[in-house]
Amino acid sequence: MTTMDPVILCADDEPANLKLLERTLGSSGYLVIKANDGREALDIIASRKVDLLLTDVMMPEVDGFETCRRIKGDELYRHIPVVMITALGSKTDRIRGIEAGADEFLAKPYDHAEVLARVKMLLRTKQLDEMLGDSYRNIRNLTAFGSHIMTSFRPSGFDLMSQVDRLAFQIIRKDDDAAGRPSAVLVRICDGNELAWQRYVYDSGKLKRHGIDLSAPLSTAAGGDINACFCNDPASAPQFRQLVERLAPMDLAVENLACYISDMATVLTLNYGREVTRYDAEVLESLAMQTLYFMHLAIQIRENDDALAYTVRSLARAAEANDEDTGDHILRVGEYCAIVAKKLGLGEQLTTTLRLQATLHDVGKVHIPSEILKKRGALDPEEWNMMKRHTVKGAKIIGDHPKFETARQIALSHHERWDGTGYPFGYSGERIPLVGRIMNIADQYDALRNARCYKPPFDHATTVSIMTEGDGRTMPHHFDPQVLRAFAETAPLFAEVYEEFAKRDPEMAASAADG
């Protein structure tokens, strides 16, 4: 235990004995706080940190036994050791003291060596008890932190800086009583897009972060690729001396620390309210490795998703190679679908899935001869029947994998109409999958905006008018009323998407202008 531990001396005793006891404790580095009776002692304990109480048995108002009972009966203060001062050989007082919860007894007259030995032993026991409590809380926090990461983990929305903030919040001391926590946390992530050093402190009920310039090299005594270590005198340790010197001008004096150092990350926790131990370093390592694991998992999943998206779009482009719908049609309709899905409140995951998998809506056209796809005149009945089969063939190409269920539904149903006049099955109303109803309106908007063998390209206003009012060929009752309403309310966003893509394609832009 460090010196200057606050100790209450509560006694209504002979002045000479009281002064002797006060001098004995004070000369050994303890901070002695005097109280005249039990009530005053309890008030002091409630208002400030106290490490030990020495109390006389007989005092006015609240005696030593009652004082001890109240302390040991309160969850907040029961950890404070209580030493009962008794007369030599007073068996009755000792029994009553034990019943009240006293931790130790001190007999008059006092023996200097015995007083110091008993106080030192009790404070050490208290320290070990507090460390055990810290360990229990850390285990609970580790479990809760891991559970939170797992249940809230979303690869598409994973933000490294937010995750580092959560790590620092989990570690840092938030009140003066949390001696088992550090008062400052320093973090640097060294993976791909390297983050600068971040310093965290907890102030006025908030976690505060700011970047710092800290280029001091760090190593540990153990060496190796991954190290978790601790040090209670960093200024004297060769591996941390330069770090301490670098932090000094930043008004950060380092008293003790625990650290986790690897090729991927460095986490430093500084200035615990007690001596740090190997266990503190191991807890830090566990927290850091949990964070890094999910960081790399998110990166790998996003890389896989990017590869999947690239493959999907490559297949979609291959399908439209012989179609009159060239350019960025498949990408535009994906964006249109996402706009409507968001308006309908379908959630981020389904919106993202729709944006990508809508590009496969016409993949079945790889089975349709190019002379039919590019025929300038009207299709004869046989050709039209073959054209309508691209929906069924597309669903067959996509298959039954659960990950592509949305794409399969879209491919099969995007030409069905709300009134039952569509194909391939003539489904109507809600029998048509919602994703198919959304794709139907997105596909129709893009078809009207672009030139066809049977029509010129229409501008945005004309297209919206046709879809919401009808022109004989395209009618409002072809669409799900809910989806049509969402389209009408978000139509300006459709125009923005179309115009954005037109900027990338001069021919398309010219065609849109002519329309």
C-alpha cells in the first residue's frame, strides 16, 4: 500500500494515548483524520475516501460498536477495515466487536510495532480485496463487451474509429472510486489505413478524444510480435523512458501503465489508481484482441461482398451485351430500387440487397437470341413468347441459394403487373413479391427515359406523367399503389440518378436532351 492512506482515528480517549497513536501512524506516512465520536466518523466516511478506521469502544451518541455495525452493513463502505480499540483483556468488548463486524482489535496500552503491523496487514488485505473486486468487474465487463460487439456487429456499417472509442470507454476510469481503471488511454491502429495516435480522457461525464503526435518507439521486455505488459515505474524502465519523456510536455505524467503492443495495434492505459499487475495487462490484451478480431472480420466480409458485387455486375453486364438496354441500365435500376425501398422503410439490409441484386433482373436474356433482342419491328407471337421466357430462365440461372433469393424473385416477377396483365404467370396484387413490384416500377421508369425501337426517349416530367396518369400503353393500375405513391414522392431522386449517370455517357446525355 502506498503512503498517505487516509486513516480515521475515532476516539474519546486520554489525550496522551490518542496523541501517541496519532504520532505512530503519522510518522509512518499515513494521513490521520481525527473524529470525536462515531457520528463524525460516519460523516467523514460518507464525504471522502477512507482506507481504515480505528475506533474506541466507548464514545458519546454513537459508540464504536454501532459505528462498526453501520459501516459493515452498508454495501458502499463494508470493505473499510475497522479496528476496535479495547482495554487489555476485555473479552466482552471483543465479543461485541466481532458481532459488529470488526476486522481487528488493538489493546491499550499501544505497542508501536504492533499498531503498524496490524494497520499494514489490514490495508494490504483491503487492497487485495479491492483487486479481487476489480477482477470480478473486469470479467463481467469483458463478457458484456464481447456480447455487445457480437450482437451489434454489422460489417457494412463497421466504423473503426467508433469501435476504438467503445474500446476506450470500456477501459477508462469514469469516477474517482474506480481505482482499478486508468485515467488516460492512448491508442494507435496500424492496419491498412493507419490511424494517428488518439488520446482519451473521461471528463465531465463524457469520453473525450483528440489526436496527438507520438512517434516514440515502443517495445516490451518480452519482445515478440504480440506483447501485453505492465510497469509501475515507467520512468525507470528503459523500454518506456522515451515514451514518458514524450508525454511530459503534453501534461501527462506517467505513474504506471499497462500496454498491448502488436503489429496491428498499440493500446496504452496510463495512471491507474493503484499498482498495476499482470492481470491488468491481460484484461487489456483481451479487450484489444476482441476489437481487432471484429475489425479484421469486417474487412474480410466487406472484401468478400465487394468481390461478390463485382461478380454479380459482371454477370448482369454479360446478360445485356446483346440487348438494346446497354450502358448503365443495370446500375440505374438498382439505385431506383434502393430509393423506393428506403421510402417504404424496408430497412438498410434489404435496401442494400435490392441495390445489388436488382442488376440481375434480366440475366435470363442470355438465352434469348440477339436477333430477337435487337429486332427493330414488332415481335411476332412466337418471338414474344420466347422473350417472356427470359424471366423464368433468369430465375433458373440464379438458382435457389438463399443469399440470392431476392435476385431470383426479381428476375421471375419484375414483369408481373398489379392488375394481373403481366407475365410470366399473370400474378396480381400481393401475390407478386414486393421486390418484384419495386423492380417493375424502376424498370419502367428507365425504359421510358431511354429510346426504344418503338419510341423516342422521354424526359423526366413526361415519364412521371405517363406512369402516374397513363398513356394507354403504361397505366397506373399496372403498379402497386403503395409503390407508385413512393415513386411519385421520390421522383426527383430518380431524375438525379439518371442525370448523374448521363454525365458519364455523352451519347446517353445527348439522347436525354433530345427527349
